Amino acid sequence: MRRFTLIAIPYAWLLALFLVPFLIVFKISLSDLAMAIPPYTPNLDLSTGWAGFKDFLSQLDFENFIWLTQDDLYWKAYLSSAKIAAISTILTIIVGFPIAYGMARAPEEWRATLLMLVILPFWTSFLIRVYSWMGILSQEGYLNQFLMSIGVISEPLIILNTNIAVYIGIVYTYLPFMILPIYAALEKLDESLLEAAEDLGCSRMSAFWLITVPLSKQGVIAGSFLVFIPTLGEFVIPSLLGGSKTLMIGKVLWEEFFSNRDWPVASAVAVVLLLILIIPIILFQRNEQKQREAEG
Amino acid sequence: MKRFSWFNATSLTLGFAFLYLPMVILVIYSFNESKLVTVWAGFSTKWYGELFQNDAFLDAAWVTIKVAVMSSTLATVLGTMAAIVLVRAGRFRGRTLFSGMIYAPLVMPEVITGLSLLLLFIGIGMDRGVFTIVLAHTTFAMCYVSVVVSSRLVSFDQSLEEAALDLGCSPFQAFRLVTLPIIAPSVISGWLLAFTLSLDDLVIASFASGPSATTLPMKIWSSVRLGVSPEINALSTLMIGVVAAGVITASLVSKRAATRQQREERAAARLA
């Protein structure tokens, strides 16, 4: 009995506030827009019994999904989100790897402090971290002031409200997600392997490429998923740092819902986004499992 | 004795400069006299003064703290229960669905979580406000708590609990007197995580809230969209300061606790 209560309480909570809401999204994505409150139709009416339920089912259709394929705004937004997420993931690897490498090769007594310094930004508000770049990148911002004062440029660069600002924002906020798994992989690396390679005539450079890089592969893969998956649906960064040309699906969904008040299309956008995300999520879990098996 | 090589020293310096410089600049310019945020016009704390006279910000801060305390506490209770179910309950019908529902919100884009909860609240005709934000935050935070707590429970020696049961404890007493003190650090860090997630959240709160409740991130969002402002710089500085103080205190306390535990273990070993 006690065991039943223990299972039932969190189970019921998650069913009511996670699964049911999602089923509602799915249902509304099959409904039609209507000038009513709530602004969609049909509504489930059980007062007429089974006939009412059948009637309700017959009114659902895939119209909104067909609409998503026809209006090129949507598939362009999906593609451009995927592109932005992929490019930022690669940039995050390029920036994060040397930091993780430096941490793993740092003197033992330094590592705990360095690790805390990487984690600390996690606890600061995401919104503030993104906001801090607005003052730096704007036309009269600190970066342009600095570059003009040392004479590198004579005209201010336009960075804010472009995709470049979005890349900078994503790399900045998601960097710890990349550093931590790479650091975890590099820290386990047995340094005598590198010494052996050098004894056998490898140059330090080729020892790095032949040993360090392959052995840190798991960390890089895990970090890439941790950056790629959340950036795909990112809303705050493209809205604050991106411009009118920055097309990301999280922003489209938000505007569809709050500005156009088209709930059925917003729901369809959400369903498709989730279907797209399932692939990397399954790949990520397989990768994690494989790693656990290799260790265990 | 190992030292930093020049390459590692450079990459670490550049890397941490990248991570911290934007926030350092933000903090410095929050003390700027000028209304023009990017032009330095002398030291002043006047923006802090204006901030404390702005009732909208103070109200939003109060709402945010209320929501964060309630949702993180609820999430800790539910998340700990869920962790015990995941690690201890063995097989039961619907276990796969249960663990799926625990892990899915961790990777679910916030816009989808927010949208789905809003549609639920509207569907059942619930008035949106502080209460609905608490429900929303509890739901996603409990998943984080259960991941944190279950990773501790996995490594927990179950024979301790069995010994308590053999010595006549009821299962609840055994949990309260043996299990809970041992997993307490992970429960506390779960609570802290849930608390910061709630403080930080903009997207889910925007969907789940109605006109009656505005949280601090929502308030910051609406003013930041119009551009950089000195008041927001001051507010950000305060928030960064609170977090830094909190994290540093927490790490010092846990370090102290670890050394004390080591000492006690050594003393116990000597007695034995």
C-alpha cells in the first residue's frame, strides 16, 4: 500500500502536468482556427455520448501540418534553426576544447577551482548573460569603442542583430555544457600513453592527434548533443541578439502563439519540432549507454 | 610539481576572460553616472537608488521569490519520491512511461513545455497567476531533482536501511533516520538547483502566467527588448552578486563538512 502511494503521487503529477498537456497540444494541432475562446475548434463535447466523440474525431485533420509544408516560412525556420544549432555546436567545440584541455592538464591543486569557475556561470541568470552581450556588440558598444580606439577599424562594425551575434551568444551561454564532458574525458586519459607514443618516435603534435583526440571523442560527442539539442528550440538568444533576418523555430512558435494567436499552427510547429528533436535525443541516449557499457 | 605550459595558460586565460569579461563589464558600467549606458561619465550608485524606488521591479522580485521557494520545495519532495521509485521500487506496470516522463522534460524545448502547460490551464479553465507558475516550475524542476537524488541513491549501501528495519524501525522511520540523512546533501543540492531554475526561467513562466503575476525575468525581458538600460545593469549586478556569494558560501561549507567527515572517520577508525 505504502509503495503504491509512493509511486502514485509523482506518477499522477507527471501524467497530469506533462503527458496530458502534451496530448492537448497534439489534439489542437489537428484542430482548426476559430474566432472563439479558446480560439480553435472542435471542442470535445461528451454530452452527446459516443456520437459526440466520433463527431469530434471526424473533425480533426492534418491541415495545419500540410500548411507547414506549404508556407516556406516554416521549413525555412526549421532548416535555419538546424543550421544555426550545427554551426554553433562546431564553434563551441573549437572554443571549448582548448579550455577543457588546459583544465585537464593543469596542476592537480588548481583543478577544483577551475571547475568551479566553469560551473559558476550556470548559476547566474541566463537572461542576464545574454543581455550582457547587447552592450558589448551594439554599434556604439564596448567592442566597437575598443576597436576604434586602437585604430583597427574606422567605422563601427554591425554585429548586434545579426546571426554573428546569435553565434556569439550561443557559444557563450552553452560553453560550460561543452567544456565539462570534454574535461571529464580528458581527465581520465592516462598520460603514460602520450609518453609511450613520444618514446616510440611520435612528435607531440601527432601524439595529440593520434591519442588525445580519439580518446576525448566521447566527451566531444556528449557535449555536442548537450549544445545542439537545446539550441534548436532556443528563443531568448535569437530574440535579443538576432535581427529580423534571424529565423529560428522557437521564435516562430512564440510569435505564432502570442502575436498571431494562431494556436493550432503553433501547436503543429511544436509537434514537428519535437519529432525533429527525437532523432538527436535517441542518438544521444544510445551514445551514453554505449559509454556506460564500455566503462562497466 | 606540475606547472602550466604556456599553451594551456594562454587558452585558460583567454577562455575564462571570454566567460567572465561580459559580466565584469556589466558590473562596472552599472556604476556609470550617465544615462547613455556605453559612455562612461563617472562613478555613481544612483541607478541602484532608482531601482529600489521602482515598485514594478520590487513586486516582480517578490513574486519570483515566492514562486521559487514554493516550487523548489514541492519539486524536492516530488523529485525525491520519484528518485526512490526509479532506484528502489523495482518493476511495476508503467515503469518505462514513468522514467520517460522523468527524463523527457530535461531535453524538451522550453517553448513546448510552456505552450503545452498553457493549453492545459486554459483547457480546464484555471485562472493563471502565481499558482500556475508554481505548478509549471514544479513539474520541470522535479525531474532535475530526481536525477540529482537518484545518482546518490544508486551508490547508497542498502544494508544500512535493512539493519534499521531488522532493529525494529518502521519503513518510514528507517527512511527518516537512516536514508534521508545520508542522501541529504543531494536533496539539498536538488533544492538549490530547482530554486535557481525557477528564478532564472523566462519562457515557461511567460506561458504559464496571466496578467496578475509578473516574475522578475519577465520584467527584465520586457525592458531589455527595448535595449540596454542602466537600471537593468544595476539589477543584474545585484543578482550576480547574490549568486556568487551563495555559490562561494556553499562550496566553503561543503568543503568544511567534507574535512570534518574525514576527521570523524579517521577517529572512528582509531577507536575500532
